[in-house]
Amino acid sequence: MTRFAKISAAAAIVLAAGTISASAACDGDASTETVLGAGSGALVGGLASHSIVGAAVGGVAGGLIGNTIGHSNNRADCRRAAAARARANRQAHDAYYIDRNGKRHYY
């Protein structure tokens, strides 16, 4: 197998594994993305350079990139959860009437 084919196959496997564990969670935890990034970076770095140093550098770079992506996903998940809560609260208080004193009463 050629060098390019090995790198392409490794990248495809890592991408497939990364999309399997995608779940929305607003918990501030980016460990899954960090581990996936470090593993894929080490794999690609090792295959590209055929050395331990390349694998180590790739692992560190991949871990940093994965951590950044994980925190970005968490922020997006938190925004989406907050918007859903706001929609639920709005829908719960849509039905109301105003009495003769001007006070609002919800059903």
C-alpha cells in the first residue's frame, strides 16, 4: 500500500469514528473530542513521518485541535439548549388574560 493510501484510510476511519459519538451535551466536557483528536493526530503523524517524533507531534496537535472543537461544540449545544428552554417557557405562557385591574393571568 502506498503512503498516501495509508494516510487516507486512517483519516477516513478516524472521521467515521468521530461522527459516531456525536451527542449534544451542555456539560463543558471536551474529553471525547480531545482523545479522538490526539489519537487521529498521532496516527496520521506517525504514518506521514514514519517516526515516533512525528506521532508525538501529531498527537499533541490533534489533541489541541480536538479540544478546541469540543469546546466549540459545547458552546453551540448550550446555546441550543437555552433557546429550547426559552421556547418552552414562551409556549407555556402564551395563553393569558388581563383582568379589569390590568393584571395578567396565565392559564
